[in-house]
Amino acid sequence: RGLQSIEGRLIEAFHNLAGPENVENVKISSRTDRGVHALRNTCHVDVRKRNLSDSIEGGSQCWDPIRIIHGLNYHLCRQSL
């Protein structure tokens, strides 16, 4: 019916944040049925280190957890409901 799952929305947000080639092994802790909220639902995802070869630091760097939270919130808010 055109509705997207919580898992689908999270994967899309991770892809937009880090790039689809850098995101894998997404696991949601529980399933949500239609009409059920996902409050305090948790997930696991493997995200490859950021490639900083074009920056001053060079090499690769781990993601800052606060940047991941802010980035996911940004991309989730931009998704149409």
C-alpha cells in the first residue's frame, strides 16, 4: 500500500548518510506491525570508515556517534511519510 517499514526507512537514511556501498549487515532488534510504534527499538549496522583521502588528515576515520545520530535524524526527517 505504499507504506515503508521502519527498517527500510533506516536503511535508506544510512545509505543517504554514508553511501550504500559503506552500509551492510543491518539488523533490527524486533519487528513492528502496522500501527505499532517503534519507540526504543534498536538496530545494529556495520558502517565502513569514512575515506578522508581528499581531506587534510588523509586516510580513513571512524564515524563520530553524535554525527551519525544527527545525520540519521536529518535524513529521516527529509523522508516523506
